[in-house]
Amino acid sequence: MSSREGVAIKVKIGLKANGHALYPNWGLLPMVQGGTTPESQQIVKWKYDKSSGHDEDDGGDSPVGTQWGMMIVTEQFANEAVAMFPAVSIVTEVEAETFWNDKAYSHLDDDIVSVNALQGLLLRLDALERAGGSAAEIAAMKAKIKNSENPNHSAAGVKKNKTKYFNDAKVHLGFTIKP
């Protein structure tokens, strides 16, 4: 996968009277008025601050009625958005990494566990043992189970969450941040 270079923007998202999120109207950007779609300029779509939000007051920088979001976008999109919307700012790579790791993804586990895959392997082992499988078959199944518990092994079961941490996500999603 080739990597796209982008700029991180942080957006303060308010609330409409009906309680729905009030996002900037990207359709007003000059580039969009010229025929470019906002989606084509968004390298990594919305990542939201999960540590606070519209209906909580954590005493931080996201008071009740607002929430912070971040996207990785093209430089032109970022510049036009900052010029048009006071709620949009460009953040450094370090700030983007901090937001990603500490706000957007901190609630997720390091690994993604497929309970179905792990239970299936245990059931197969149990069936082999009950059916009188050979020692080699049972050992092979136990090795398969052991591999499935290793997030860095290709066996189904436990996998590393490749978007949990910013630096892993850059590689997995194929983006870099413009210095």
C-alpha cells in the first residue's frame, strides 16, 4: 500500500438545536465549490475524543455540548478549512499522536480477540481427545491453539490491533504527516 501524506486537523464539533452533531459544512470550501469532493481529500476520516463528549463535562477541553474530532486530510483541504472555520485547527504530528493514542483509541484493547476462532479450536481439541485422536494430532492441535493466542502469528484467534496506536496506524492505513 502506498502512503499518502496529509495534515492532521482537530475540529471542535458542537450541537445543533435537535441534538445532532454540528460539523463544519465542508461544501463551503473553495476546493469543494470547484468540484472536488471532501471525501477525496480525507486520508483518514473522523477519529473522536472518546474520553469526553457532548453530554459529559470532564473539566477538560471538551465541555458539555461539544466534542473534539480529528481527521488526516490533504494540505489544501486543511488550509481552506482553517481559513473558513474557527473550530478547525491544524495540529502537529505529536499532537495528533497524543489525540489518537490518549483520546480516540485509549478505550480499545491492544489485541482483537476472535472468541469464535478460539472456542472452535478448543472444541476441535476436545473432540480429538474424546475421539481418541493420535498423540501427533493432539499435539498439532495444541500447537495451533498456542499460535492462535499469539497476536503476531498469522493463525486465527488473537490479532494485534493495528489501529490502536498512531504509529502502527500510519503504517497499516498508509499515511504520513507532512512536517
